[in-house]
Amino acid sequence: MDLQWLLDYLIREGAGYAEVRSQRNSGMEVVLKNGAAEPPEYVEAHGIAVRAIVDGALGFASTNILTREGMIEAGSRAVRSAKAMAGSCKKVALSSEKPARAGWKADHRVLPTSVDPGEVIDLLKAVDASIVGVKGVEFPNRLLVFGGSVEEKEYINSEGTELRSLVPRVAGYFIITAYEGSKGSLQRIVQIGESGGWERAGIIAPDAVAREEAEAMSRMLREGKALAPGKYDVVVGGEVTGIISHEACGHPQEADRIMGREAAQAGESYLKPGMIGRKIGSAAVNISDDPTLPASYGFYLYDDEGVPARRKALIREGRVNEFLHSRETAHDFGVSSNAAMRASSYAREPIVRMSNTFMEPGDHTLEELIEGVDRGVYIKSFQEWNIDDIRWNNRYVGLEAYVIEGGEVRDPVRAPVIEATTEVIFSSVDAVGKDLKFNAATCGKGQPDQGVPVWTGGPSMRMRGIFLRCR
């Protein structure tokens, strides 16, 4: 699509800076509910987004009317909005970044949107069979969803940046309920996803993932015992490390949240602009965000402001090291942008987002972490989490969990609950494993809401003296 003429129009209309993004999102997914397939769903959204800065005010507009007249109208709305706000809002300035010209894509062989839905139905039937084949409990409710999507973008700005990209993804989620008459029920939501072609489905192996989850649910429901409240040494698996890293590190280090923009939408942050270098954890805690990881669910090589992506070192040796930035927040903080801007569709403005946020691996095996615990709990996975608006007070409820006695894993524990502040959690970490694991998730933020694909991740890690109770 030729976008240069529209960019030229925005400049003629008075924009000191302008950008145009064309974005097409297409997808196909199949739902299997308790073994019965529903009709495949196909979706497609294509349009353009325009941002223009006039006299220090930023205006945004979008349209899916892709005639010349429709795109001019969207551009005019962006300029008119900026002119209306000029002089009555904080002046917007962007960090200085080098113009880029590139075409990039996620590696793929077969676009997932081109796959016959019958193949997806067969995949989900195999997943369903792997669940109901697990003995010991019933699985009366099984909602299984799987499919693929393709995200295509063209981006151009008045500084000379021109980008084209294509990112296919395969993804799905399973909502599984286990039931045993004398024990009650247990529910698990599992999300899986990677960037790449349909061939990634075989690598993800959804049926094996579902079988492992169902077996753990059966074991926990039948054998899990209540835990006496108290302080324990706790070893958590990579899934739990990942959600803690995402919620207690990634979100509070989004610069727009720190500056207050998200306050009425998704909350604030315990961090303030001058807190780079603040000690928030032990020296064992190192957390990064990296959109360039091959096949990652949150994969990209340039953000939606045309800035090249890189690994961002959010926490280093227990100290806050850098925030996630847009060009606007980077200018306000006196740094360069680190390419954290993304929009979920053409109809949304880009905002500061995580991509793949994870605890960096250490040098311990899981067995070594457990051997160092005399009295504690191993929490391999979680079933729910909560965190307050400033990302300070955390609550994580374990799903698959076991007592540790004398350095050995013993009996299953039913729903142990971690309740602690961000600082207490990160400061209690004394050792980190090398078994790095990633989980797909959809990160929500913004108003209107924007859900974007991310990976949460980390290795197993050990925390000393954490208070646990049983839900």
C-alpha cells in the first residue's frame, strides 16, 4: 500500500511529525467443547492508523475505509485533534532515533490461516482424548480452542523510516475442569502459542501439554492435602517465576504507567521516575524483556514507532536497571527508546508493552534447588494470581504443588498461596535454576483494552522464608 502520499498530506496540513501504519490481522480458530466441534471462525481486520504532532500536541485517528477519501478523512481527524489540544496539554516530544528501512518476518513454512480446519479439529480431538484418557477423576467440562493468525504491517514516518513485517502465530487455550465426587473440582486454564507457521503446532505438541496438565490435576485433586499456614522455603517452577516476573517487574516498569497515564485504566506503579538503581531484590534476581527471541509469542524486530528491538535489562542483580519506553517517555527520561511500543490492531494507538519478560537463568538444577530445602514447598504451576494497582501486593495460588522434606519432594499440597510484597518476593530469592521455560499469555492493557501476545518465563527459583497459607 502506498502510504507516502498520506504522510505528505499530514505534513502539508501542519504536522511537524507524522506517521502512518497499515495493519492487517487475520485469523482462524476452531472450538471443541466437550468433544463436539463448533463451526470454524475466520476473522480479518485491515485499516490504517495515523499519528500527527502539531505544536507539541499528539493526535491519533484510524479507519478501515481505505479509499483515498477515507484515508484523508482519518489524517484530517488526527491533525484536527492535535490542533485542538495544542496549548492545553503537556507538550509531546520524541526521542531522537535513527531512521530505519527494513522488511522482516517470523520464520515460517505454512501460514496457519491457510490450514484446512479439519486438520485443526483432528488436533483438538487428539487433545481431548489425551485429557479424558487420564484416570482417577472425571473431566466433565473441556473447552479447547486452537488456530492461527497472521499480522501484517507497513509503517512509515516523516523522519524517513519505512518498515514492512509479517508475523504468523499458532496459538490456543484449554479450559479444563476436573471433578471427583468426594474431593470437589479443580479448574485449569492453559494457554499455548508461538510465532511461526503451522509447523510450530507439532513442536508445541498440544496433546502432550494437555495430558500432562490433566495428570497433574487428577493427582492434586485426589491426593492434595491442606498446608498448615506458616513460613516456608519455597521452590517455584518456571511458570510461577514467569507470572511473577511479568506482573511484579514488567508492568511496574512500563514508563507510561510510571508517569501516570495508566492510572485510570490499569493502575500505577510503585516505581517513580528517579528510581533507576533502586534495590528491589537479591543479587540472584535478573529479569529481562526480549522481543527478538526466535519463535516467541511476543516476537518482533521493530516496534510500532520504527525503533529496532533489543533485549531490555529490567532488573540486574536485584536493582532496577531500565524502564520500558516509548519515544515520548524516553525523551522525558533523557534516554533512547528501547522499542516497547505496540498496537494490537490498526484501530488502536501504540502503547508501552512487554513482549517476552522472563527471569534470566542461573546455574542450579531443579534437584539442587530442592536439595537445599529442609522444610518447604515446591510449587510447579499456578491456578490464579492477583496483584494490586501499583504492582506491590502479590498473591499467587499454586496448582501442582508438593511438600519438601529433607531435600526431597513428598506429598501433594492443595492450593498453597503466596502472599507477599514485590520486594519481599524478590529479596527472598537465593538461587535460580537453569531450566528456562516459557509460557504463552495475552497481556491486557489500555482503554479501550489491547490484548497482545507475550511470553512469560523463567527457570525454577528458590525463595527463603516465604509465608504460605492454604486457600
